[in-house]
Amino acid sequence: MELTVPNEAALWRQVIAGDRQAFKTLYEAYADLLFAYACRYVADREIIRDCIHDLFVDLYGSHRNLAPQPNVKYYLLVSFRRKLHARQKKASLLALQEDMTFPGNTFSLAFNADDIESRLIANEAQREQLQQLTAEMNRLPARQKEILYLKYHCGLEYEEIAALMNITIPTCRTLAYRAIRQLRRELLAAPAHALGLLLFLCTKNF
């Protein structure tokens, strides 16, 4: 369930007021997005589910102190990322290196040319192009794939992505530009619309 900006703002005000139904709506709107994001890093689904549960429990417990007008999707992703990171560190009992991509060094994107949605959107020739583009995309460094995911699937701005990933805005923009340039250079025959379709499909399906 995708919320519009006005609906999101109204829902958040209800959350701050402690409305239980608002919390349920918030969970239903964003739990799947948080789960899909974490699954691209973490293999243990139970840890992911526990962190999502803990996130919403904490939100309810501190609802009176929540920021009044945040970008809710960004706010939840940042809070969830921190919680998942802390859980991973505790579970492993090892300190992560400061330069390690959170919470590991891989980020997975996938495209299934045989699923129903893909068959409706792309013809056979396009699906072959998308398979090739996916292979090239998964050769990109983890941070570049994550930026594409957050930009095209989660709809975050570069400023938000940079803050989320703890990098500068110029670095974020540069990494995104290099990723797109690399994909186009490796597949010169692929039209621009094919790349756009790929970014929609391979980040949407998990």
C-alpha cells in the first residue's frame, strides 16, 4: 500500500497521537518495503522480522517524541537500518570495520523474466535485454546497487540516500552516475527505456 504525501502526513499525526489503528496502517504500508530492503543484505529472515517488530514497538513507545513532519519512508528506513545493524553486530559479537558496507559487503538485485508481471510489461526481446542488464547491474559495487535501489524503488532523494548511507551528497550523485554510465557502456544496444524498465522491475521483484 503506497501512501500519498498528504495521507502520509495525516497518518503520522495520528501515530504521534498514539492512535493504534494508525500504527497498524503504518505497519501495513511499510513493513514489506523494510523487509525487502533488509533481505538484500541479511540471510536470516527471523532477525529481519524481529527488527521490524522492535522498530514499531519502539515507535509506539516513544510516539509522543517523534519528529512532527518527517519523510516517513526515509525516517523508517534510517531507524530500521540502525536497528538491524545493531542486531547484526550483537549477533556476530564482532565489531564491523568502519568502511564496510552495511551490514555486509553485498547488495542483491534480481529480475525474473518469467514472472507474470514481467510478461505483462515486457515482450520476449525486452526480457532478454533485461536479463542481460540485470547481470551487468549485479556486477556493480554494492554501494552503487544500493543507491539505485533507494532512488528508483524507494523513491528517496539523493540527499536522503547520502544521509542514510553515511556518505556525502556529491559522492552519492557520482556513484549513481557511474552506475548508470557503466550499464549503458556495457550494453550499448540497450535503449534508454530498457534501462528504466529494468530499474523498475529488478528492484520491485524479490
